[in-house]
Amino acid sequence: MRILLVEDDEMIGAAIVQALKDAAYAADWVRDAESATGALLGHEHDVVLLDLNLPKRDGIDVLRSLRAGGNRTPVIILTARDSVQDRIVGLDAGADDYLVKPFEISELLARLRAVTRRLGDHGDTRMTGGRLTLDAATHMALYENNACRLTSREFALLSALLMKPGTVLSRSDLERKLYAWQEQVESNAVEVLIHGIRKKLGASVIRNVRGVGWLVDKENNHAL
């Protein structure tokens, strides 16, 4: 999952970015409202983490502009503004969640998992497609009789495929989900991750559609 963090505090921003990376999210970080607006034009991000006290332009204004333009990307506000009225203003402006600083990283990650469940229509931390089940809280994967814990990148790749099981994602689609702007991506990085996942769970866990991309089956069918 690709996250856009909008945060002008260097210490807070660096800590959040590192925590997101450790939890298998691709994290892009901008520090002001203009950069956030530009980044969101590409519709590349799955969730926005938005501070409100930004230089020159308030985060609520960014959020209102985003929603007025028809962009429905989920937004979690991260702010020191802790009054009930501030929460009401943020939620009424279009935020999906509101988290007051200081907060525990574990709570932020739990709220991100909740957003993921809503995006993928999942009832709990588990994502399922065909015979594959992935637990976002533990990074455990179960396929047929094989169970294992995945690396962060492997988990991120399977999560991207399980957001819409049965839908083919190309190499570029997966790279956008897995890697932040500043990261160097090897030309065969996606294939290497898929090879590792298949080695752990079985060759049929991810199906290749030649010349197009990869998918996990939506129904409990054998891969072709």
C-alpha cells in the first residue's frame, strides 16, 4: 500500500516514515500543502496521513480542496488539535479518521489496517482470495496447507494483489504499491519477490498472465 505523509516536523515525519517502511508500506513524505496537492494529482496513493498545522496553508484547506475535486482517497488527520470542535471540523471536511498527537505508532498502524479493510471490503485483519489468506496484523500467510511469515516486501506485494483478487496488476502497478519515490527499484525486483513467495507457499499462489502481469485467484480454483 502506498501512503502519502504530509508533515512539516522533521523528527515526527522521519519517525512515521520509518515505522511505515518497517510495516511494509511504501511511504512518500512531503512537508507542505503545495507539495501535497501536487502529489495527490497523480492518484498514486492509497491513503493520506495529513497534518493540519502546515506552512502557509492549513491542512483542512488541503482536505477540502481534495474532496471538492472529487478525490476520494482516504485521509487520516494527524494533529495536535485535540478539541471536540477540531475533530468535528476535520471529519466534516472529509477526513476518514482523526488521530491526536502524540500517539503510539501501533495505534496509527491499526487505523491504517482499518482503512485497508474498508478499501478491500475485509471484515477483519485477514485478507482472502481463493485459497490464500493473509493476516495484516501478523504478516502470516496461509495457502492450502502451507503457512509462513512473510518479509515486509513479500507481504506488501501479496496485500496489493489481495486488495482486488482476480484483478491483474502489471509490474508498474506493483512497483507503485511497493516502492516510495526515493527508492531505487531493480528491473527484476517484482519477479524476485514473486519467486520468494512461491517458494514459501507454492507455485500456484500467484498466477502469471503472460505479457500483462500477475494475480491471485478470487475464487477457490486451481491456477492455470
